[in-house]
Amino acid sequence: MSSRAAASSKIVIVGAGSVGTTFAYSLLIHGLASQIAIIDVNKERAEGEVMDLNHGLPFVFPAKVWSGDYSDCRDADIVAVAVDRGQRIEQSRLDLAQGNFELMKQIVPNITKYTKESILLIVTNPLDVMTYAALKLSGFPRNRVFGSGTVLDTARLKFLLGEHLQVDPRNVHAYVIGEHGDSEVPVWSLANVAGIRLKDYCPICKVPYSPEDFNDLFIKVKNAGYEIIKRKGRTFYAVALAMTKIVESILRDENAVLTVSHFLQDYHGVSDLCLSVPAIINRNGIRETIKLPLDDKERTHFQKSAATIRKVTYSLGL
């Protein structure tokens, strides 16, 4: 798909909070949609955000941005759900499950009333549980419902590894899989720079190979959201950029590999659950799930992560 075709697309964003509106801003800068509708129960807030975005249109690609309602989901290429009740410092993402599930039970039927063809991109936490809920509530095909998953967590790991190894993070290849949250799993066995595994690359760049140092980096990745919330109340810049990358991969039919949260079946012993693992993303949504050759320790941690999410999912009656 050409850039011109991508720019003719329609995206609906449910939620005029920090994540949803920063996502809209990023879409405008990247020229990824000619139509952006923002829906929020606080219509005045949505209208104010739209006014602010529209005043920047002379500086970006042509687009129409408006405060809408669920009827605008009709003919949308992508509907992004970026609504939640807010995470306090003392809460984990999983603590948000019951309250945000109640929101999803209101939002998803309103979306599906007007569209059966859109791709649903979920950003609401706890991400994996809410993605599964959206899949079940919508009745959409599995390839067209997925969450932003560990795309952000993977980016955080690549950034910190890049700093540690003194190399551009775009040239670091590493994945975080499993829950978007406390039980997520770094796949160290496959992490590499220029195709060279970390154990062999470290001597080349004169950085000591230290599993302890890498574990410390991962702890920073896992706790990054909490640290940001403690300092500024919300995280939204990086997740909005992660969402933009996912949308770009869809609209431009890129067949990009991204660790989105999606429905898994017999993935290292995990079935009937939404978790993040690498998937090939294109205009139809998820084209294919990539089964990573995990080592025994990674496989065990991944299965424990799945058990954590399954417990919360079952508690909601899903």
C-alpha cells in the first residue's frame, strides 16, 4: 500500500485522554490518516482537544479531525480503544481489570453496532486481559483484534540496551514477550546486534558481558511505567508512538514484525489467551504468529506469565 493510500484512511479513537490525543497528534505528524474521529463521554474535553489539533493542521498533512460519536466507527479502518479509569501509583495494571472491563462492556458493543470490518486496536490496561475481552465481546475474527502489547516494552529494552552497548537502539534486536506488565519476559537468548548474540557482541564493543547488568536493565524496563507515573502522573508519549507504528504497519501493508498482544493457540503450551509475542502485521491485521525458539527458562517464565493473565481473565468470567 502506498503512502497516499495510507493517508486516505479513517481512524477512530475512543478516549480523549493523554494517550488517545497524543496518538492523534502523532498520526497527524506522520500523515497516516485523512480522517480522525475522537470519541469521549466528556464531549467538551474531546471538543477542546480537537480544536487544538485542528489549529495545527496548516503545519502537517491534510486531514479532517472531529469530535464524534460511535456512528463514526462506520467505515473506519481502525478503531483504537484508549480508555481507562486511570492507574494510581500504588496500583499494578492488573488492579485495573474489573473497572476497565466494565468500560469495555459498554464501549465494544457500541463499536460493533456500526462496524464489523474494522481492526480493533486495544490500549486499555490490563492490556492482555482487555484485548481478550474485546475479542470475545466483539465477535470479530482473531486477526482483527489485538493490543499494543509489549511493543513499548520491547522499545524500552532496545533503548536501554542501545545505551549500554553504545549503539543505535534501532540496530538492537530484542523482544519482551508475555504480559504487558509485571510478569513480562525478556528473550535474552535471541537478543543480538547485527545478528551477533550479546555474549559474542559485548567483547566487540568493549562492554563486559554481564547477565546481572542485563537483568538490571530489564528491571528498569519492567518498572518504567511506574517510575514515569510517579514523576508525571501518566505515560503517553512512547505508547502513542508505539500505536502509530502499529497503525503504520497496518495501513501501509508492511508485514512488519511487532510484539502485539493477540490470541494464542498452542504457543509453547499456552492456548486461548491473549499475550504478546512477535506477529506479522499487515492490512488485514495479524497475518501470522511467529513462534520463537525460547530456551527452557524463558519458556517457563512465559508460561507463568500466561498463568497470571489467565487467573485475572477467569476472575472476570471470560
